[in-house]
Amino acid sequence: MSFTAKDVATLREMTGAGMMDCKKALQEVNGNIDEAVSYLRKKGIASAAKKAGNVAAEGALVAKVADDKKIAVIVEVNSQTDFVAKNDNFKAFIAEVAAVALANRTKDIASLQAANLGGKSVADAAIEQTAKTGEKIDVRRVALLESAGFVGCYVHPVGSKVGALVAVTGADASLEKANDIAMHIAAANPAPEFASMADIPADVVAKEKEIEASKDDLKGKPAEIIEKIVGGRVAKLLAARVLTEQPFVKDPGQTIAQYLGSAKLESFVRLNLGEGIERKESNFAEEVAAMAAGKV
């Protein structure tokens, strides 16, 4: 039985599988759409596993806050292309993953992968998404914050590629402050690395001092002068990396510490989409040619 491009499109709409997977399925069953649906269901996990080596560095971040505003999660789910990340089905999937993470108070990715989502593990649900989209879908990172005060969140609306959680407590704490500081963390350049100056590890301070002390403009100066100059430079450099010392993005006339007032910053988390993933450079024309030749 022969089949047409319309049959391929119909099968893709019915199953959510990729175009080339649909074409192959129809070839295997001589063009019978019903049998092709069964074929794809049987081969879904296998085709997903085949893509396990692909690089998934796109996708989105999603955050979810509990009703009492005292606990929140942020989850990173990766896809291979931005096109899939913008798909409504993908958005619905990552929202479900975030809801599972919040419901289970999940703090590590292994626990999230094993958690139940609609009668299957999150890991298996991601494999199903891989089969549907034709791209590797990877539930990669999760972070959770809890507070006796408030936990705020922010995910940048354009692309959902940077997000943050912030926990604040104390008499002057509020959800508005937590959300504002989360937005600041996502927008700040440089991004904050430490909550306060006291949180900077001694080895980080020592390394910065070593770097500054070895600069050419200090050569030949007395040791006590070098020490004073290095101390000032390092303090300024490190302050730029400390959240409470940074100028507040909504009001640069005050620091985050000043905006907090008597409220206390407990902790924060900042995620950048795809951070740490080694991206594979590709040639689009070559990929299309490979697909046409049946090599993909």
C-alpha cells in the first residue's frame, strides 16, 4: 500500500511523533495508518533511546510556588531546539513536572526523575515526550527553597531562560520583597554568587588577592602599600558578586541590603538554561542533506 505526504502529516498529528519517524512507520506497514500508530507506540521508547546521545541545551525553566508562599521550586527541562520549547505540549509537560516537584518537595534530580507523574515516572514521561517531539527531552535540574517567611520566584518571560528563587524572613519580610529580589537576581550583571560578604569562602578571597597582588602596576611598591591597594580592589571586586551589596535593579540608588531593611535574606537560587551543557555546533544544511539521504 502506498502513502502520501498527507498521510505522513495525519500520522504526525495523531501521534505527535516526528515527521521522519512517521514516514518510516508508514514504510514499515505498507501505508496503513492504524498499523503505523501501533508501530510508533511500540517503537516509542526505542526511538527515544536512540536520541539519548543528542545534546539538549534549549528548553525552559519553570517555577512554582505553594499557596502559603513558604515553599517554591524551579525546574529546568531541556529540549534540542527552541522550536520545541515553544510548543504548548512541552510547556504543559514542564508545568506538570514542576507541580510534581512541589508536591513532593523534591530537592534533587534523582528523586524528581523517580517521582510519579500520571502513573509513570517523570523519567519515563520525558522519554514519551522525546518520542512525540522527535527530540531529546531531558528533565535536568531542580531546586527547592523553604522558609518560615516567604519564598519568591521569577522566571524571565522572554524565553524562560533565566530564573531565581529567594527566601526571606523577619518582621519586615514580604512576598513582594522576595519576588523583587528574585527578579533582581535574574537580571543582575554580574549575576550574584554569594548572599553576603560573610558567605565568601576564604579560598576565593585568597585567590583574588593573589591575582591583584601580581599585577604589573603594583610592582616596586612597598609591601604595606600593596596590601592596602589589594585589599581595596578585592573588596570592590567581591562586592559586585555579593547579592546584598549589589545596587537594586528597580532602584539603583539603594543596595539590596537597604531594600531588605530589617528583613533577612535566607538563601537564593539562580538557574541559567543550559548552563554547563557542552553545545554541539551543527551545520543546518548538512543536517537537512543527511535527513534526505536517510542518515538521520
